[in-house]
Amino acid sequence: MSLIGNILWIILGGGIVLFVEYILSGLLLCCTIIGIPFGFQCIKLSVLALVPFGREVRETNPPSGCLSLIMNIIWILFGGIWIAATHLVFALIMAITIIGIPFAVQHMKLAALAFTPFGKEIV
């Protein structure tokens, strides 16, 4: 069932567009030394944005601690809030129809991860 959901997500839910955006941003961020950790998070988000069905986001074990908190604050200030807001808008648009509700749930999952990606893993 997750295969069908992922195929529909790529076609109807904007999965391929999100994937390309996250990959390009991640590669651009990896061009600078300071941006490498943020680029890796964008690449992690791109994989989840391409095929979100059947995947789960969890806190890392053991917790990352102070460094992930600082990195999340920097991430939020320099773009994370806008990425999360974009996913929230897409979730609201998708939730209008009954068919779009699973896509809206996936956009909410992506919004939570896009807001604070450090200290989380995709399973």
C-alpha cells in the first residue's frame, strides 16, 4: 500500500518538486564549509519528500543534546520556519478533499521535520 501511496505522492502530492528543491538546496549548502551540516539535513529531507509513505521520523537514540538544539535554532532562523510554513500551506490545500487527506498528513510530517531536523532520524 505504501508503494501506491508513494507513486501517487510523486505525481499528485508534489513529491518530485519537493525532492528537486531539497536536493538542489542541499547541494548548494554543501558548497560551503559552514553549510555542510545544513546541506545534509536538506538531503535527508529530500529522501523523505520523495517517498514519505511507510517511513517514520524518530528522535535519535541517544539524544543529540546541546549541539542539535543550537543547530535547530540556527536552522529555524535562516529558513526552517519558511519551509515548515510551505508544508503547512500544502497540507491545508491537500486536506480540502478526501483523497488529499493522506497527502496532508505526510505534509504535516514533513513540516515537523523541516522545522527542527537536527536530532531526528528517518526510519
